[in-house]
Amino acid sequence: MFAVEYFGQIAYLAQSPQFYKQIMVGVFERVFEVGPVFRAEPHSTPRHINEYVSLDAEFGFIKDHFDVMAVVTEVVRGILDHLRAHHAADLDLLEAALPALPATIPHIYYPDAHDLLLARFGIEAHGEPDLAPEHERALGRWARDEHGSDFLFVTGYPMAKRPFYTHPDPNDPTYPTASTCSSGARSW
């Protein structure tokens, strides 16, 4: 732990558990932790918070990111099923509806998402290095309307937004390897 000045007070930084999880993958194959995360920079938007609880997982022996997406879907389904089974009265009291989750969460390749934004919503986003909140809302409406899902995976973010170990597509090095990111046939 390390003492630092954090918004005018002394705080103590804990070491990241990521390296420990990565080491343990060799023993347990799938490792996760649930814990608090603190960011040292101030934020003043609804999209950024300084403190939150994170579910962080590492697992090995995967073919591609679709394996990861399948695990994420399974975890979200488990959470929603648990809430339905054990907290139905609380949800009713709050008049809260759980998000819709189909058998498979839909996914769309990043460049295809820009094409869809323009074709369906008249939103020009080509060349943008990230999705703006307006883009995310529109894609969310599409996922809900076309796939009955309140969840959506966007794959193939530009290499400028990817970690150094992401393999660039030899045919278009501005994006990750297309064979593992493409959504296949365009169904939108």
C-alpha cells in the first residue's frame, strides 16, 4: 500500500490484483475478484465515477473474444436470474424492470456500427475514435428493437483505442484482426 494525496486527504493505494489473477490462471484457469476501484482524477460526468465496485476476471484457454463474450453473457444472466429469484419483491416495490437479455447478446463490428448509425439514425460518426453517448444510445435502441436486448457488444474498436498486445489486421492496421472481430453478415 502506498500513501498518496487524494482530493486533499491522505489515501492508500492498494496494489492491483490483476497480476495475481493472471498468475493464478495457470493453476485455476478462471479467476475473478470483486472489489473497490478508486480513480485519482476528478470526474464530473454521468459516465465517469471515481469509486466503484468492479467484477474483474481473468481466464485462459480461449479461442477468441467470442469466448469472453459468452462468459460475460453467462455472468450477466446469472446476476439477473439471482435478482429475479431472490429480490422480486424489492424490484416490485421499486417498480424496477430488469434489462432484457436474449440467449445471445448481439454484437456489431465497430466500422459496421458507424455504417448503421448513418443508415438508421442519420448520425455521421465515421472516423471517430470512440463512441459518443449519442452513438451508444442509438446502438442500444437498435439492439433492443432488432434483437430484444438491452445489452450489446461492439467489437473491433480502432487500434488507437486498443492495448498494445492487440493484433492489427494486416489488411487494415487501423483495426484489430478482422477474423476475430467481424460480426459476419450485416443483418441490420
